[in-house]
Amino acid sequence: MDDSAPPAPASLSERIRARIQAAGQRYHANDNIAQFIDGQQELGALEDEVAQRIQGLLEALVIDTESDHNTQETAKRVAKMYVTEVFRGRYQPIPSVTEFPNAERLNELMIVGPITVRSACSHHLCPIMGRVWIGLLPNEHSNLIGLSKYVRICDWIMSRPQIQEEAVVMLADELQSRVKPDGLAIVMEADHFCMHWRGVRDSEAMMSNSVMRGAFLNNASLRAEFLSLLRKKG
Ligand SMILES: [Zn+2]
């Protein structure tokens, strides 16, 4: 190799990765990296790089994207779908959420859901479609947030390549730090398409899991009340 040759200019993804590493942050599939991307214009340039690399993937799969009219624009379409739609929860900052004090001192069990979940598994990048229910037991010091904000926060966390067990914990952590309730419960039930499309091709591939914190962990009757209300709401 010629030592005098100038180094190849770093790709945008390499530059973004270098910023994240310099900050000592994690960048797993289900982490948000919005703070390391310099605005929507740079995100657009990242989408272009993703499209180029998906084009490379199609070529590696020996697909003739030049004469096959069906796949001519596939790389661009998939890049756009990943960056601006199904994985946007990695690249967009958290939606703005106004918290307001619990002026009425509400301290009754609150249930939000079912919230529709559209996610993808980190293992195969196959869709995960499901529902989430959130149970909250506020106290007088809790902050309250509007109902639609639970949906937006949930969507922000789910629209990344995820692992269901980690997704519910991430959602619980986010809500715990904002609302500061006495108790927090999350139940997620989802259909993993990698189980239908590949592998065992099991048509019954529902997975359920839950996180219980605070009062929901300590108080069996509160937990039972939440679970029975959730069943009624279907
Ligand atoms: Zn999978």
C-alpha cells in the first residue's frame, strides 16, 4: 500500500459512529441516536447511504435491478421505510411531552390501552405487531401526561429493531422517569412474524410479557385488578 495516498473520506455512517463512540454511548439496534445526527438534512444524507448499501445487498442476492422493473427503486424505498418509518424511533428525538402536576391528587388505578405496537425483531428485522397496556397508580407528587402522549412515547420506543423483553423495560423506564407513579405496570402481547415466515413456521406465535413495578409488585390485589380490567378491555 502507498503510504502517501490520502485516506478515503469517511462515510456519513462512519462519522456518526465516531461521534457516538467519542461520547461513550451505546448504539445497539434499539438505542436512540438522534442527538448524534445533525438535523433532518444529515438524516436525509444517511438515508441515501442506506439506499446505496441496500442496492449492494440486492446485488449480492444476484437480483438484476436494472432490467427488473419491480426492483429498480427497491433500495430507495427500503431505505426510506427504515429511516423515516419503521426504525424512525432510532433517528428522531423523543416526541415533546408536557407533564403537568397532579392537581386533583388522583390516586386511582389508571389504565391506558390497548396501544397498537408496530415494531421489528432485532434478530431478523421481521415485523412484530402487537398491543400494549399501561397501568399507573399515581400519587400526589406524580406528573400527569396526556393520553395521546403514552401512545407517542410507546411508538417512539417500538419503532426500532427491538427485543420484546427489552422494549417493555425501556417503555417502563421512560414512563417511570416522567410520571413518577407509585406503581407502574406494562403488558405487551405481540405476534412475531419471523415465526410465521421462517424457522418453525408456527402460525401461533404470540408472545406476552410484562413489567410490574412499585405497588403492582407489592400489592397482589392491585395487580389482579389491573389484569382483570385489561382482559375486559380486550
Ligand atoms: Zn426474529
